[in-house]
Amino acid sequence: MSRLKIWIDAGHGGSDPGASKNNLQEKEITLDISLRLGALLAADFDVMHTRTDDRAVSIEDRWKAANTAKADFFVAIHVNAGGGTGCETFYYREDSERSRRSEALAKAINDFYAESMGLRNRGIKPDTQTSVGSIGVLRRTTMPAILVELAFVDCPASSPDVAILQGKRAEIAQALSQSIYKHFGMTPTPPPPPTPASPEPIYRVQVGAFRQKTNAEALVLLFKKQGFDAFVVAT
């Protein structure tokens, strides 16, 4: 069975920082989570990234790259702003199989993620309900595609939203990964067992070999007086 190809799209980047508040920048969060998520999926999926460093990528280049790679599904990672709380996921809605599969993927990921992270579940929404209208990377991709808004970056610093963006990024990536595996009915391949550590060598020092045991015992006594652990071995 061929492996599914997942395209992970870290939002913003380079000269486009995205939303910023509480000493957090959207472009940095999305890249960190995207790389963590890709690493968790790599054992069972062919993972491809829009960006793996801090650089600007146009909307057009994002969807064109995913289409050219013939990805099986597309997941854009973003954080929200505007005074709300919780997570929500957008999908491109039209009367098509791609849209129905996008909606199913959006619901599976959003519901599992919200529950796992203890966030308010704002639900899934057609991309036309954003403040900027239809989302280009969802409209122009040719595979099922969603955009996950992980949490609100501009909440009060003590809020659950900000707390997870600051200190629970490994848990965020794990929840997203688990939701993807669950949606596709897959079980993660367990990591290989650790390689046993080689036992540290023991170095032996022999001083003298005697036919008379009394001579050997005398040398042992001498070394013990000098603070060394010594003993007689018959060969």
C-alpha cells in the first residue's frame, strides 16, 4: 500500500510575521508546530513542508507546490487573533468530493485537538467565513485541504490559549498527529528500540608472576599498604 502524502503549510514567515502578542509571533509558532508534526508523521506518511525555515512564501507558491507534488491532503497551520478564545478549523466548501473530504478531515482534527488541549471548540467553518474572505490555499489546492487555527495569540497572558502556545508545543503537535492517525484509521509505527549501550571496558593491570604463592602474597600486601586494591589469582 502506498503511503499518503501530507503537505504541511506553516503559515506566514520571513517579512510576514502574522499575528503577534505576548512575546509570541505567529510565523515562529507555525513553523515550530509544523516541524514537530512532520517528525511525528514521518514514519507512516510522506511529509512535505511549505517551509522549514523563516522565509516568506507567497500564497500562490504554497498551493502550486502542493499541487505539483500531488499531495493527498493539505494542512495549513496558523494561530488566531482578534479577541476570541479556542481553536477552529476552516475548509473550502463547494459541492464536490474534495470539499466533503476536507470537511470530514477538518472536523476530525478540530474536535480531537480541542478536547486534547482543553480549548474552547469553535467548530469547523467554510473558509468564506474568515475576515478576509475565501482562503487561497484552500480554494486553489486540488486535494482535500484545511487550515487549523490552533489558539488565540492575543488572549490575556494567563489564558489557556497563550499557555499552550508558549509551553505546550510538543503536546499540540502530538494532538494533531493523533487526530490524523485516527481519521485515517492508522496506528503509528512504534519507534525502534534503543540500541543497547556497549558495556564499558574494564582495564586490568598485572604486576609480577611468581611460582611461590608467598612471593605473590607479599607483593599484594605491599600494594595494599599503598592504597591499591590487589589480590592473587592462580593461573
